[in-house]
Amino acid sequence: MRSIFANDDYAWWPISQEYLYQGGTSQSGPHVSGAAAVFVQFYRETHGGLTPSPALVKAALINSATDMDDSVETDPVPNNDEGWGRVDLPALIASDRDYDFLDQSILLTNRAVYEKRY
């Protein structure tokens, strides 16, 4: 239930008496944090209890993100309106795709290169 203190001043528009439509970083931050926590749990369950590095979590979320509607004045991702797109956990966790999660087993220094060919 919507708080009595939640007025329409900071919402994009009201949906009903119970909900307001909001967006931006204030809304995306909690969603991405929750998605990162779910991915870490998934990774631990599928990789013998190992914890992925923050860099791997970020890369996984970016590479499974969905580009938003470009017809509403946004450019293809990445852009300043939506970053890399909307987090899409099913595209990452419940996907038919095969992911090769390569974590920082080889640390790189400045100008170092690591390649893996498929």
C-alpha cells in the first residue's frame, strides 16, 4: 500500500491509489543491486560455492541487459538515458544460451592483453 506521504510531486504519474510510476537511478539502483545478489547466489550454486568478483557480476549483468525502446528519443546502448539497458535476469540465469563466466584468474597490468578464442 502506498504511504500517505507518497504524493505525486516526485512521481512520473499515478497508476492508482496504491502505486506511482517512478523511474531513474533511484529506482534502478535497488533493482540492479537485487539482480546482482541473485546472480551471486546463482553463480555460487553452479560453480562449487565460489563467489564471483564484482567485475564478473557487472559484466554478466551488462551482457544480459535488454536495450530499451529506442523509438522514445534514446540511442542504442550504451547511452546516457539507460546505460547498458534494463537488467534481464531470465536472459542470464534461465537462458538457453551458454555462458562462459571467466573470472579474474589472470590479473592484467597496464597494457596487458588476455585473449580467448572460440
